[in-house]
Amino acid sequence: MKRNLRILVASLTFFTQYTKAQTFCYDCLQQSTKKVCYVGPTSANCCSGADCFASATTGKTESFCSDKAKTTSMRYMFCPYDSSSCMASDPYLISVMDAQQTMYTPVSSFQAKEYCYWAVAPPNEYQVDVILKIRIETLYQADCYLNFGGSITTADQQTQCVEGQTYEFNYFEKGQVSNIYIVSVAKADNAHIRFTYWAEAKLSFASLIGIITSGIVFLTLLILLSLFFFIDFTIKISLGPTVDIVRDQFTNTIEKIEPGTLNDGPKESQSDLSRLNLMKNA
């Protein structure tokens, strides 16, 4: 995929070395009947129908044209690449695990109708759990799109970028390795885009430490709670008979000091009963 992209970029150094090549490609793509086609090692056409094959190199029966793109923004990937505007001699960028890299366009070199594109590839150390993160740091007077889903001609998932947002992509989604294609088109002069990209494991080391720490804390609390209930239960079991003995001794002592004190309800004395009998007889 990397080799094909580089061949395509090298082959699309046509029209002129300056930004007029970009504006020409932009104007071509705005026409519904036109498409940009690669027709030779150093040239391309803005054409339609049979005209697209008129200058094809020997042996070519079909050109590599922008109509093969699955999304509107991916059509720009068939246009010439301007390294001075896009700040990279090669649009093919390799992400690095846990290391942020930044790409941007110089304000003075990104004018209206110009475009830039980059293909962000997986890190060299392939891992099945790798995800790519792209954060749009700055986006001024330009449109920005992220495309995902395979090669230049198969990427069919397009997302419009928003400044300040971070986007995540699974490199190995659906079992297919895919680059992330970033396309930006200037809407006015002195436009600017700046983005940061890096690769991470789905379960990072920090996340793993967090999960382990949370598990240890939860297990510790569970053990302490279980220990508390065990001690409480043990105390009740072991001290139950003692408490009963103390209660009985206390009751017996009080009864000896003042008989009937602990009996329920007040008791009438013998003198009180005699007084009542006298009153009745009277």
C-alpha cells in the first residue's frame, strides 16, 4: 500500500510545480462530469469519457481516476501532492506507539482552493490491539475530512473533522488493515490545519495499572468488611454466656437487698390490705 501511494504521488507531479496545479485539480473536481486521472508516470488529466484514455501510456486500457474514490474527499488523493504546502516530502506518515507527532500547513502556503492530504499508517510494530488517535489542534478557513476503510479506492468511511476533537480508529477493524486518510481543502487564503497523531494499545499501561489498583482497593475493602462482621459475630458468640451469668448475678443481688424490687408491677403491703378490710366492714 505504501509503495503504491508513493508511485501515485510521484506520478502526479504534473501541470506545474506551483499551487496552480492544486487549484486546477480543485476546479476539475467541482465539475460533475469531470474527473482527475493518472495516465502516465509524470502526467494526469482533467477529463471525461473517452478523453481520459487518449493519452494513456502503452498497454494501459483504463486510467486510475478520481471516480474510483468512495467518498468525495478521497478524490483529492488522485491529485498532485504539493510538499511545500503540506509540509512533508511524502504524504505517507507512520504512527509511533505512545509518541505524539504533529503535522501542519504553513499559513502563507495554504491558499484558497488548495488542498493537502496525508495517509497515516500503522506503526511498524504491528499489534492486533492497536488504535490510532488523531487530534485536530487547529483548523482555520479549511475543511478537514478523515477517511477509513482500506486503500485509496476502498476507504468508504468519511468523517468531517472538528477543531479540538480527538478521533480514534481501530487499525484492524473487521480484520482489514487500514490507513487513515486526512484530507484538508482551503476555503480562503491563509488557511491552516494542524493535527497530532499517535498510536496506542487498546489497553494502555496506565489503564492496566488503574484497573489493577481499583481491583486491589475493592478486594481490600471487601476483606475488611468481612473481617468486621466476623469479629462482631465472634464477640457475640463468645460473650453471650458471660452476659447471661452477669445478668443473673445482678438480679440475685438486687433481690437479696430489696425482695420483690425486680418483680413486675407494684405490690400491696399487708397493712394496706388490713386497712381496706376495715373500711369494708365499716
